[in-house]
Amino acid sequence: MILLRSSLLSTILIIIVLQTSPAQSATYYISPTGSDANPGTSARPWLSFAYAIDSARASCGDTLTLMNGTYGDGTSTGKINIRSLVCTAGNEFTLRAQNQRQAKIADNGTGVAVYIQNSAYLIIDGLYARSIDNPDSTNSGNGTPFRTRGNNNLTFRNNLARNPNRYANSHTFTVLQSQKVLLEDNESYVFHRHCVSAGESSEVVVRRQYCNPRGGRIPGGFGTFGGASPQGPPGTAGMVVSMYPCRDCIQENTIADSTTTGMDLNEMNATYASNVLMSGSKVLGSICYKCNFGNTIYINARSVADLNHSPQNIMVRDVAIIDFDSISAGIRVSDGVNIVLDHVTVMGGGSGVTGILADDTSKGSTPATNSIIMTNVLSTGLQGAGFRVVGYDTWTGDKLFSNGNRIAFDPPLASQWTNTSTKAHGMGACKLWVPVGATVKGAGTGGSDIGANILYRYVNGTLTTTPLWDPVTAEFPHGATDLDGTNAVAGHSLFDIHIRLNVNRGECPFPSNYGKGNSDTNSPVAPAGLRTS
């Protein structure tokens, strides 16, 4: 009887394990030269995405490997269009290039190269997606390289996006009505609107994203002055990240490269679309190089005079706006509530107008509820004001340098300005961190520096001790060259941005012991007691 009971118990346990254990993961292959009659192996890959991505074939827990070549429009593979594939943590579905960025997904300007909808726990790794300019396809979203809607827990890593249709309101990466989406180590080129558009979403993290518009808006294209929805003249583009709106979202260690085409870094639009507050979001450790068109960071209310339509509880820290030549502001905060600007550098390039501007526009919050804190900010070389506040009853500015500006502080005699200086900053050739010997070195809150220090990686909003720049080559983290050589153009690509930013060059070497452990005494330190919410 005891043996019978033991045998029965063992059988029950086996049945339970079989019923609860996830299916064993598998790796499948797809190729432009494959066949859907094949078994999906590396030697005999599948041909079409519609066949390969299926619950009976490649699905949750599996990896679909894209072999080298061109997929999408003009081929028999179709584009990547995933709907309602809901996986779970630890059982993700992965789409990965066999060789990074050697699998190209082409769109003809009428659709989306990689489109994911109503899905969860997917990883898109190492793909190259591009569209083309198509004047016959002008609907919003047409010609988008990467687009996601209604998803959660997605990861886009090591991808490269090129040329959304510049006759349509399209971006290189679009995240819409989604939650917990990570975009990490991606590159974008040849675009006119935003590099990343995160709309009506929450907990979106955009990390180490590089954006270079290379031509930007085109005559007669979407958003040019004189046309529909004017955004700017030909040869300009939008933001690295547009939060439209995005709650508890993070933009960290991103780069706007305006070497040849003007663009900006971040826009926070408090539209309250889908009842999403523009609240709790951060811009950290990020760079805008030669921004020369709009407000480099624009935190703004929209349309309705109430708090729901106001940006609130926003943090901007360790941001460098360098060689700034815009007629607008380095950072403009319109109708903001509890906005914190800390350890920021704005360096005018000769024709930049305003460093930091906080104003009220009769939208969103009112002067009575507007509030902003500015600490450890360097604003220099501007034709207008280094710092200007108008329409805020509650504001403070402490540990500020306003050097070489036509107007240092506006209003000039306000008691809210404390511990300020107009002395020369002493940054020398350094743009992204405060060097030893600079006047602003150690002059900030708690002995920290005044200005940005962009040396180490932020991860999920936390400053780490991991070097951001390669300690030997000084290069920013970057992936492989794509199938068309988009990111291999010297002077206009990510691989050599460190040269344009003067990283570890000439009179601006890395701090001592950089990349040699945690003993670097020049590591940026977050000041104690700073209010962040």
C-alpha cells in the first residue's frame, strides 16, 4: 500500500511539472533566400515573417535569428508585424540579427518596417530598419522604421533606424500607449521629426540613444514652414526624445548631434492625452551638440489651464548644451510645477540667446502654482540672459555661474538668487565635465561642481561608476556598421562623436584614474538633500 501511494504521488508530481513548466526554448532562422517549406534551421531557414512568427513555430521563449540580407518591401519576406504576442518574464520572444545590423528591414514609405502591437516581453536586437521619402504617402506614421503601440515590457537594443518618410509625421522610433519599454544603444539617422517619440506612455527608458538628422526636413515635406503643421525650415529636425506625454520616463546618456542639421534634446508636452500626466520624468547625463534651432529642452504645458495639463515633478541633471546657437533657450520651462534643474552646462557658441528660461504662458499651471529649483548651473557666452524667470511665484536659484552673458540674471536683484557669480568659469577646452583647476570646480552644493559632469553611465535614473566613454579610445558605446554603411561616415556618425566633443583630447584629458575602479575622486556626486519630487 505504501509503495502504491508513493508511485501515485510520483505520477501526480510528474503531471504537475509537465503542466506548469514552460516549453523548451528554441532558436530558429529566417533568410531572404529561405523557404517556408524548410524547418527553420540555420542550414534551411524560413522565408517569411508571417509564417515564422506563429504559436506553432517561433513564439514566446524562442529566438528568431535574422540572417544577413534585405527583408521587407520588394522581397518575399514581408515586414515584421507582430500583434497580440503576449509573453512573460523569463519566457521572452527575441528577434535578433545573426550579425548585428546586417539584417535590413525595408519599408517603401507607406507602412512600418518593424511594427509591434498589443504584445508583451519581446526583445528586438541588432536590426537595421529604414524607410524612404514618399510624397504619395503622407498619413501620420507612414514610413516608420520602428513602431510600437499598446505594449508592455519591450526591449529595443543595438538597432539602427534610418529615413522615416519625411513627407509624413513619422519618427525613427515610435512608442505609443505603452509601458515599460527600454530603448538602449540604438542609433538614428536622416530624419525630420523626432528620433524617439514616446506618447501617452509610462516608464519608457531611452538610454545611450544617438541621433543625427543628416538633412532633416526637406522642402515640401512634413513640418516645414509654409506647409501643414509647421515645425521648422528645411534642414532642421525635432528632438532626441519627445515625451507626448510620458509619465515616469527616463532619458539618459543620449546625444543630439547637430553637426550638420539642427535638432534638440527633449520636449515634454503636457497634453494629458489618454489621461497620462507629464509627471515624474527625467533627462540625465545627456548632450546636445551645436543645437541651433529651438529650445534644446522644452518642458511645457499644453492647451488647458489646469494642473493635469502641466509638466510636474521633472528632473534635469548632468546635461551639457554646448556650442549653443539657437534664438530660443537652452532650457525653457513653461508653466511647470516642481521642476528641478541641477548640474547643467549651457555654453553659447556665439549666437545663442538665453540659457535658462522659466515663464508662464497662461496654459497649464498659473504663476501661483508654478515652481522651479535651479542649482549648480553654468550658463555662459550668450547674447541674452544667462538666467531668466518670469511668471513664477515660487522659484530659487542657488550656486549659479552666469559668465559672459549680456544679462546675467533677470530679474537682476531678486532675493531668490543666492550664491551666484559672474566670474570666468575656467572650463578651458572641456565641454562635458568640469576639469581640475576650473573656477566652478568644487564650487557647488556640498562641494560638488557647478555644471555637468558626463563621465559615467546612468542606469534607470541612477548614476553608476561604470565609465560612459571607453577609457582607452574615448569612444561612446556604439554597435556595428549597418548593411548600407549609414553609420560609417566620418564626422557625421556615432563612432567618432568623441572627437567633435573633445573627449580626452588636447587640454581636456580624462580625470585621473578614470576607468580604473572606484577611486576616481573626480566622479560626479549628487548633492545631498536635493529635492527630486
